[in-house]
Amino acid sequence: MPDHCASCGKADANLKACKACMMVKYCCVECQVAHRPAHKKACQEKAKELFDVQLYAQPPGQEECPICMIPLPYIAAECTYMSCCGKTICVGCRYCLTRACCPFCISATPLSDEENLKRLTERMEKYNDPKAMVILGRSYYDGLLGLPVDQSKAFELLQRASELGSAAAHSHLGFLYYDYDGVGIELDKKKAVHHLQIAAMMGHVSARHNLGCSEGKHGNYQRAMKHFMIAAKCGSKDSLYYVKHGFRDGYVTKEDFEKTLRDYQASCDKTKSEQRDRAAVIIARERE
């Protein structure tokens, strides 16, 4: 049975739905434009509702270490990107197997910032590797690996990595747009939230936590708690802290609080291993 155009009423089996809300259909662009004033409010409300369904859906699980096959911790400091082969491995495999070479591809460990920079640049230019772009972008931002501080270059690399689907790049861009007014980067809260939302939906836990903080600052406590609960279920201790306060203040139900606690513990247990515990001890000793 054919549908009817929401504007002219024409019956047609090949009508095209409004892409924003999917509630109504049109026979042509002219009819869609003509019907826009009457449809705009309902369309925006439905589109926001559909977006929230995506935004608050439980994100995909963490990537696994390619060596031990245990989910990687969401904390970047507990993972190591190998500039030789482009693999990200856990600190357990990095510190407890061998430090003289890559545990995955057996390439020699770079002995200087210059050598590491050369490998990262090759990963970026030859393989279009977004992870290498993010590391180089952050290095330009902070002046690491012997690079000069160059915020414009950092922004350029992060933007390029985000276009290639890097959740980490979107998260860093969200930070830059939200809290930094540097060369070539203007503060823009809408763009900041946009990038953080993309990163969060891709499973970036820190971006999810920062969205919760942003919603809380604007007094949207229910929305904030939704973000914090999702991040806590992925292992974020900081988010769990806010969920506890949300339960105390009546923004989180007892049922949701108890489930978040269970999921938080389960997420933490999934990323544990004896190797990672030994690596943590090694790292702590080296920092003394």
C-alpha cells in the first residue's frame, strides 16, 4: 500500500522519509521545504529523541591486547602504542615479556625520541594511521619527542585523525574546543560537545565522563548521571564517584546504583592479569 506525501497528499510507493526524524515522507524536495514550517518543531523533538537513544546506548567493548587477548584498560597510560607495527598492547605484555623489542613484531625498541618520531611519521604518512596522528598531535601540543610547541599543527593532525574515525582524536578535539583558546583554535562549546559525543558513542570512556561533567555544570543532573553510569560500567572510578553522589542526592535509583556497582567491578576484573599487576609494580619502582 503506497504512503502519502505529508505536504501534498500524493500517494506514492517511492516517497522519501525525512532523514532527521523518519516520521513523515515526501514526494519531492519542494514538498519537504513547503512543509518545513509545520513539521519543524515535531521533527526537532523526534530527532533529539532518536539521537539520545544512540547517545545513551551502551558503547562497544574495549579493544583487546593483541598478545594476551585481554581487554585493554581504558586509561591510556596503561597501554603502549608500538610505533613499529601500529599495535596497541597492554603494559603487562610490554614490561613483562621483553623491553628490548616489540613483543608483537619483534622490531627493536626505539632508543631515542628521534627514532620514535621517525617511526610515528612513517606510520602516519605511509599507512595513514590515526593512532600515530593522535600521538604526533599531542606531541606538538605539549612539545614532546623533540618537537616544537605548535597548537595549529596539533589541531590539524587531530582533525585529520578524527576524520579517519579516531575516538581519541574526537575526545582531544572536544577538550581543545572547550577549554583552550590557542593559535588557530577558537573556543566553541557546541563543537566541543559534538566531538565528545562522537567519541563517547565510539566507546571512549574519558569523553563519556567529560560529557557527564559538562551536563552537570549546566544543571542537567539526570543526563549527567546517565553518562556517569555508562562510564562507570566501563571501569571509570571517577564516574563511579559521581554515581555514588547521584544516588545519595536522589538522581540515581537504588536499582541503577547497584547494577552500576556490579558492572563496574566486572569491567575492572576483565582487564586484570598477573602480568599487568607485575608491570604496575615495575613502573612504580622506576618512578621512585
